[in-house]
Amino acid sequence: MNVLVVNAGSSSLKYQFFDTTTGSVVAKGNCERIGLDGKITHKQLQSGKTYTAEIPMPNHAVATRIVVDALTNPEYGCVKSMDEIEAVGHRVVHGGPYFFESVLVTPEVIEKLELCRDLAPLHTGPHLMGIAGCTEVMPNVPQVLVFDTAFHQTMPAEAYYYPIPYEMYEKYKIRRYGAHGTSHRYVAGEMIKLLGKPAEETKIITCHLGNGSSISAVKGGKVIDTSMGLTPLDGVIMGTRCGAIDPAIVTFIMEKEGFTPAQMSDFMNKKCGFLGVSGISSDCRDIENAIAEGNERAALALNILNYQIKKFIGSYTAAMGGLDAIVFTAGIGENTSLVRAGALEGLDFLGIEIDRELNNSVRGKLTKLSTDNSKVQVWLIPTNEELVIASDTEAIVKALGK
């Protein structure tokens, strides 16, 4: 099946075009600066031909039309006409209390997704714009939503419930939902294959570390806990997000700075994390470069992340009653050896031993980082959220008989 996988941002539209019969990406690209001026970068992977152009993109519908034009272009495209696009799969960050698995887009689904805006304010709006854009351009093509929160719905109540009055949970559905579930699902599945034993016997910690980061405990193939909470703001320090902090800090800063709730939310989501601690950048690559130049605040930012990951590994090992493997994935997890080494330093009491030379040299490819003597396997597994989305989309659309 030919599936177009879409990841819509507020001013961007990233996409990959899959042939699910082979599991291969045929073409991929990105529309940037939507609503401003517009730029597309498109690559046909088989021929290696790349197309880049600056084209006005006033909205996501126009951007979607430009993507379809690129996919059907006789020179650098991959299909002859739009009719060959059999389905569209969308990555959606937050499904709230409404979605526990991937679903076909219907008017009722869109109504419920609208209710998730408050839970992922940076993401839900752009998702809805991406869906609307595809609907306008390809009204007869079935669309499927794949939720980052869905994989985490196996958590027990003691893991997802917050100690607030129960009526607040009933009224507003305030609970731990998690995020990056599509990535955690993929790498956990790959790790189970590598362990070579039944999924129900495995105990795995998956570390999705990027500009946004989360850590999950996956026992028996199912999530029992995860670091992100009601929103993607909870957990470890991130590029611009503070992660978990004393709740009283929120009201303290609001009172001292005179922030409104919206301003405080913006502060915690966009001005904290690596950026706030280092004063340099939200990008881990910039932080690494600054550390090499002796910048102490940059080193502090990375040390905070390493320390927090280590604490999650320890607590999740206790929660699962043991540990078989640790997985590092996503931008930082796959490419930053300082974080992998720093997070695991001092965990030899768990039987963890990594090949330091190998760890320092590898970036972005499937690699076993632990030694043969290590009681716990440590792996770098590149994530492939798009493949999960394409697979779920194919399954749902095939079930419709389309």
C-alpha cells in the first residue's frame, strides 16, 4: 500500500511516502515556513534526486497540494497521479482520554481531537491544520491518526494517577498520559526481538532523548510507567522545557514576575531546559561544543540530564523488579555519546558495562553498546516512528476493505 505519513507542525509539514509492501521509504521531504513565505525540500530516495523550491504556502492545504505535486512530478516524483496515494497517516502527540489506539479520521474523531488542545497546546492545533489540509486536497483518501499517548495506556492506576482530589480527575481527566509512544513502541519491539525471548518475559527501559525527551519502563511488552505526564512538559530536562520541578516554583515565579497562566506556560515550555540553564542554546550539539570550550553552565545543563536519566533507570528497574535492556534513541540518544556514558556512569551495581570506545565512536546506527560481560544489554536503536504510523494506517484502511 502507498501511504503518505504526515507530521504537521505550526509552520511545517514533514512527510514520508511509504511502500508498505516492502516497508521502504520511497520519498520524503519537508515544507517549511508555512504561513510566512514557504519552502519545500523533497527527495526521491531511489534516484537520489532532490527538489528544493521557495513557493508561497499561506496554509497547510496549499502545502499539502505542493507535496502532492512533488510526489507526482515526472522528474523527481514517485507516483504517476494522486490516485496512487492510497492512505494518509498522521502523527498526533496527544489523544487525551479519548483515544487509546490508532483511528480512522471521521468528523466525530476531529471533534474529540479538538478537546485535546489544552493537553498539547504546541502540537494539537498544527495536527488539526495538517489533517484539514489533507482533507481539502485529498477528500476521498482515508486518513488515520496514530497517537503518541496510545502506547502508554497500559500503565496501572498507581502510575498514571496524580494525588489530587479525585473529582479533578473525573472533571478534567488529569492523569499521566506520556508522549513519544510511537517511538517507545518501535524501539521496545526491536529490543524484544534482539533479546530473543518471549515479550512477556522482558524488562526494558527505553530512552527517547531529543529536543523533547521521555523515558519509559516496558515490562512484558507493555508500558508500566513513563516520565512525561499530563502534558509533554513533565519528566527530564529538555531543549526548552523544564521537565519536572517543584509545583510551588510555578506560583512563586508567577507572583514574583507577574506572569499570567499563559505567560508561565510559555516560560516553562520555551525558555527553560538547556536554553535556560546554559544561556546558550536549546540544541544539544551547541551545548556539546560549548562544553568542549569549557563552558560550565553548558556542562551543568548536560549533567542535569544525565543525572535525571540515571534516576529514572534506577526507579524503573525497581518498579519492574529487574532489567534486561536499556535503549537509547532519537536525536540525542542516537548521537550524543556524552549523554549515554554519563547516564550509565555508576550503574555497574546493576551489572551494566558498556564498551566506552565503541560508545564514543558510534552515531545513529543500530549498535550494541554493552560488553559481553554486561548483565544488562545496552543498545542504540534508531527510532522509526513513521514506519509504525504507516503500518497502523495500512492495517486500519485494509480493514475497511479499501
